[in-house]
Amino acid sequence: MSRAPSFAAEEITEAYAAFHEQVAGFTATGEWDGYADLFTLDAEYVEHAMGTFRGRDEIRAWAVRTMTSYPGRVMTGFPLSWQVVDPEHGRLVCEVLNSMPDPGDGTMLTEPNITIMTYAGDGLFSREEDVYNPLRFHAMAQRWARIAAQHDNADEDVLAWLDRFGGGR
């Protein structure tokens, strides 16, 4: 078994900070095409509920599809709770909070996931794996959509999702 190249903890930390800053920009603009460019050409993205995506084209298609429709589209940010770096294996592990905006009644909803990033050098990552409980995430999205619908803050995308996955309004 080959070992991943070793990188300095500072380099990995700085690369992920730049990655995270880019994600904040994608979140603010709603334009997710550039997300895949934060990875190597042969990168792997493991999303336990939706599958494994290989290469920039698959990662890009998944990111655009997921983050431009509900619930990804309405997330306001992905703040970090904590992070640790394993420079020997080129990894950064962190807890990311998936934050939803106020749906209309002051409720603030968030659901965490553990993200494992593998650094490849030159500011790029070769792998991302998100580990979370999809049932808890679904329950959060369902709760947000129902509250938003009750307060006339749900657009057609949210209402269609609620009809399809939320058990009705």
C-alpha cells in the first residue's frame, strides 16, 4: 500500500482555509461551477447518501445540481466547529455546520457533518468525504420547508421538495 505524500500542517491548513473561502463565495453567489476546480483532475468525492463522484466533471455536476436546488440552495454557510490536521497522511478532518436561514419564525437550524479532506499539494485536494446522518439532515430540511411554507417564505422549489419528500404541507 502506497503512502500519501507528507505535507506540512501549515500548508494543509492554509489550503483548506482558501478552499473554505472559495466555498463561501459559491454560497454567496449561488454559482457552484468552480467548486470542482478546487480538486485534482482525478479527485474523488464520497457523499454517503448520494454516491461517489470521480473526476472534476462528476464533482461539478453533483455540486451544481445539489447546491442550486433545495435544500442546498438555501444554506447560508458552512462554518467550522473544529478541525484537526494529520500532515503525515495529508488530511484535514473537520466538523462542518450546514446552516439554514431563518424560515420566518426565528428558528435557526443547522446539521453537522464530519468532512475528511485529502490534500494533494498546490492548493488542491484529491479527495473529500462527508460523513453525516442523512435522516437527521432530511428532518432538518423538512422542518425548515414546513416552517417556511407556513410563513410564505417557501418558493416553488421548496414547495415541490416538500410535496415530494416532506410528507405534504
